[in-house]
Amino acid sequence: MRKKEYFIFGVGVLISCVVSLMFSRTAQASDESLTLETYYPAPYGIYSELTTTNSTYLATEGGNVGIGNTDPVYALDIQRTDNAASTAASIYNAGNRGVAVRLESDNHSYSVRVGGTADALPGRFVVRDLTNSENRLVVERDGDVGIGITNPGSYDGKEAKFDVGGYAAVDDIYLKTPRSGNARWASRAGILSSSCTWTGPMCLTGGGRQISCPADTVVTAIRTGQGCGGDTHAIELKCCLTE
């Protein structure tokens, strides 16, 4: 009698195992995917290091991006707290072409760039009007500055540190003594360089003194120097016929 009971009990356990195994395989076969209702990594968190290997999109639905701060005010807000002078951002091209930053509005577009060895103006700092395809400002490698002109030049044997290709309007000009020479102002616009004479010198002492160019000529240069006895300054005008 006891053997029969053991046999019935064993058969029941075997049937239970087989049924359980069948249902578990059916469940596995019908559910082979896993859905997570979030992003990975999570959209909000603190990371000591984050590396992306393809396109990266930030603040696509509003908000700002902060580097060095947790409360950015601008679309890209970079802040540093170093007491020593430091570079906040660097753009470098290891190839032979330059680097540029494009500034664009709904009305006009400019770029600020530094030319590479394969560019038209290698090593120059250039502000370019992209809308009209014109260079508006060029800074040469030696510091010469051109506005409205690509290559600041030399005039009368003197290198122009500041060269304007067009009309210029200023409220005042102060002529100081450059290096070891004398201060002067010069113009070559619309003149016959072969028909120029210097008028003067006139001593800059006393009051009511006037100096002018003859009729039908224009003042193309002004220079100052020593004269009139000792350290008294004198002034001369360069007068030229016009074309």
C-alpha cells in the first residue's frame, strides 16, 4: 500500500514539472523584447565624463547650455573662475586650412577667421562680409591693419600700419613724432606727383600766422620739424597740382 502511494506521489510531481516547463517556455517564446520608457543615459544627471561618438544635440526644445556654470543665461554660456588669465574656448584646425566663426542674422552674415597655409590670406585675421563677399578688415601677421583693403601697403617708402581703402571721417587727428622722424600727414588722391612743391617752413611762434598752398593746388602733406632757430617747431605744406 505504501509503495503505491509513493508511486502516485512521484507521478504527480513529474506531471507538475512538465506542465510548469511547458508554460514557462511558452511565455519565453511569446515575449522576447524589452521596452524601457526612458532614454539611456537619462536626460538629467551628473556625469564626471561624457563621450559621444556621433552627432550631439543639446537644448533642442529650449533652455541654454552652460559650461562652467549651472545657471546659463545665454544659448551658450561659458564661465571661468580662474584667478590667472586663461583661455575660455579654443578652435583649432590641424590641417592646412584656417578656422572661421560664422555670425549670421536675418539681414546680414559675417565671418571671423584666421587663414591657413592653403588659404588666400594665410595667417591673417579677417572679418569678411559673407553677404557681399568682401573682406572688411584684415590684420596682417606683422600687425598692419587694412579696412576696405586686403593688403595694407607702403607709401613714400613708409609701411602703412593702418590703411583704409576708401573715404575716412574722423573728428580729430593727433600727429605725434614717430620713431626718429617727424610727424606728417600725406594724401595721394587725385594728384600729379611730379608737380608737387613744399611751401614753408613757417615758424610756429606767435599768433595769427597762416600758411597755405598756391591757387590750383591742394595740400597733400603736412610735416613738422625743427627750424626757426633752436628748438622752435616749424610747419611745411606739400602742395600738388590735381589731375
